[in-house]
Amino acid sequence: DAGVTQSPTHLIKTRGQQVTLRCSPKSGHDTVSWYQQALGQGPQFIFQYYEEEERQRGNFPDRFSGHQFPNYSSELNVNALLLGDSALYLCASSLGPHPGEQYFGPGTRLTVT
Amino acid sequence: GQQLNQSPQSMFIQEGEDVSMNCTSSSIFNTWLWYKQDPGEGPVLLIALYKAGELTSNGRLTAQFGTTRKDSFLNISASIPSDVGIYFCAGGTQGGSEKLVFGKGTKLTVNP
């Protein structure tokens, strides 16, 4: 049973650049949520995708955008990177929109210099 | 916005001891989830709770959904060294498959 996978594992970018992170959900799941986790903090909800649409969004600027593909995989795009965007980006999948648990991938560590 | 207060922030215990941690909120949640995160990895789901008052166990772990829907508790019995990590509570809205709100975590250290 394939779990949630994310790529790349680590990424180093320069301020002002753009980045794309990728996520494949757990087998059988159709909903993908993205979270940002700063050092020493709990994950913060960015947005959720279901049926290739953004269903809900957290308190993040429009520089953060996403996409979900027909195979349920998802991308997170961040434009005009700021130093403060350095964090662990986590993808979680679930069988939604019904009540259920979210399963996390290993994350992508983004460092902005 | 919604916030979860998780306590204690950290715990240092001896192997074999029992552990209790809790999570409180000013908002009502429909779902409470408990996760464990090891360094450099994503959170791993331990227990999910769906009803106020519900008590659920997973091996040595037991969690409860508070009757007010504003809190939850996690107990670990007979701790072992591999219990070391950061434990997060998360509250779910709309049945839990949408936005999760996380606490700041409880860092557990187990001395052998």
C-alpha cells in the first residue's frame, strides 16, 4: 500500500525565485491538503484540493497556489519567494470530503537564501 | 482564528513511566486527531476521535475527545525509548477531512 510521497526532499532557492513542490496521495485517496511547518511549530494549513478544485484555503497570500491533477496528485507553487517561506512543506491525503483522517508525507524542506 | 493550546511543551520521563498530555481550544471541533513526528519526517497519525466523550486506544496509547468538544487528552502507558518524539494534537472542522488546526506540540524525551 503506497503511502504519501513528496518530491523533492530538499530544495534551496534564492529570494524572488519560484518553486514547485509535488505530492502523490496515498493509494485510494482523492483529497490533498498542503501545510507549512516552521521550525518548532505545528503545521499550518495552506489549502486543500478535491476534484481538481481548491476547496478551502488558510491564511496564506496569493503567492501560494496549487493544482490537482486527474490522478489526484498535486503541486504547490510559491512565487516571489521570501526568506520567511523557509519551512517544511507537508502534503496530506485523505478520502474526502467525508469525515476521515489525513495522512502525511515526509515533507519537502525548502530553504530560501 | 482558531488556536490549540497544547501542554506541556516538553516532558522528560524515565522508561516505564506513564505520560499524559492535553490540548485545549476556545473553539469547538468535530474531530480530534493525535500525531507523532520524528525529526525530519512527516507527522504519523496515532489516533482519531469523532464523538464527544469518545475514548479510543491504540496499543499503549489512549486518547479522549473531551465532552465540551474543546479539548482532548492523550495518555501513553509504560513508555519506551521509541516513544521519543513530538506529539501534536489537531482539531478538525467539517468532519475532519478539511482543514486541520494543529497545536505547537509536546516534545517527549524518554530516559532509558
